[in-house]
Amino acid sequence: MRPTVVAVIPARLQSSRFPGKALHPIHGRPLLYHVWKSVCRCKTIDKVLIATESQEIIKAAHDFGAEVFRSSSKPKTGSDRVAEVAREVRADIYTNIQGDCFGISSTAIDKVVALVAKDKKIAIGTLAAPIKSDDDLFSPNLVKVVFDSDGKALWFSRFPIPYIQQVTSLPRWRQAKFFGHIGVYVFRDAALRQFAKWKRTPCELSESLEQLRVLEHGGAIHVCQVREKSVSIDSPEDAKKVELRYKKAG
């Protein structure tokens, strides 16, 4: 029997780097709409919810037809907000898609959801794509990830990892296999509940990366590789670049 999968897009207006970005218009539609539309195309997901405490986001989401879960102001991270949803909405698997993942493809999401659904040994899955430029490699807004030969995450950082001790004249991104993390987390129900019980950890707080809480508590995250990447929008300038780079979406 196929497991029940609920996708949650956590959304808030109080972004420290880009206040109000969830509702920032791209091609005449809120950023949140574009992410929601991509998630709605997934074949592996049974229900899509936007989780927010913001009345402005609730109104905008209802205007474009999304189902909303009204969350509290307590969650400190997106996955904590998804765990709040899980207390009221039952499912076997919960997928957290960050609300600024513009361009995330339904194919990529389906790939990692299907992997977790099939392999019961995987409690948490996520996505990563190869880094193809030094701008991306050195941007703290693109999180880097390294993983072992079985796909198990070793570490995530805003700093380029692995470190290159002997640099050549080639562009830096060509001197090692670098992967950029994509903001999608697929949790089995028990793993999500455990995540929410764990205290926030030193490296999680230092790098502002919720996934480090899992690794610091001895948990495991399986990294699913995809070729395409999403674009994390962290400033009005990013939004302008996205509008120029991508054709208008429906």
C-alpha cells in the first residue's frame, strides 16, 4: 500500500534578509505561488498545505487557491512548523519544501519522495545538485553538502566544502565535486516527531541550518542527487535576476 504523503510549504513574512519575500511578485504572482504550483504538480503527494501564521500570506494563498494550515508563532524553523502540522494532519510521510525554492521541479521532489517511500531504512531524505559556478560555490546563500558513497550526508555548510588545500588555476568549482543543497526535506512521521523533540544545536544555530540538528544528534539524512537546481531568492536583486532568467510561468 502506498504511503500517504503530505507536502507542507512553511511561509513567513519576517525574513531577516528579505522581509516579505514570500509575497514578492515574480511575473505578477507571489513567489509563494510559483513554489506551490510546482509542488501541486507532484505525482507522489496527496495533499499540499501552506503553513503560516501570517494573515497576509493566508489571504494571498486563499486568493490563488491553496489550502492553508494556520500555524502558531512558536516554530523556529520550517521543519518545526511542519511538525506542528503533523500533530493535526495525519500522514506517513511529510515533505517540507522551502517557500523560496523558485524553479523547484515536481520531478525532483517526486524522486526523493519515492526513494523515502520505497526504502524504509531512510528516515529523512533531501536533494542536492552539482554546483557549476564559482558564484554559487562561494555564495553563503547556497548551502553546500558532502555525502558518503551511499548517499548519507556527512555535513552541510554555507562555506564551500570540501576545502581544497592545493588550488590550481582552474575555476574553483571544477577542482572538486561540489553539490548545492536544495531546500526539500522528506520525513517519515516518526523522524519528524523526533526532530521536533530535539533541542536546537550549536552548529544549527551558528550556520542557521536546521538540517544540522539531525546530524548533531546522530541522525542520518539521505541525499538524492538531481541535475536541475532551484533558485533560492534571498534579496530583491535575486528576484529581478530570476524574472530575467526564467520565462513567465502559468
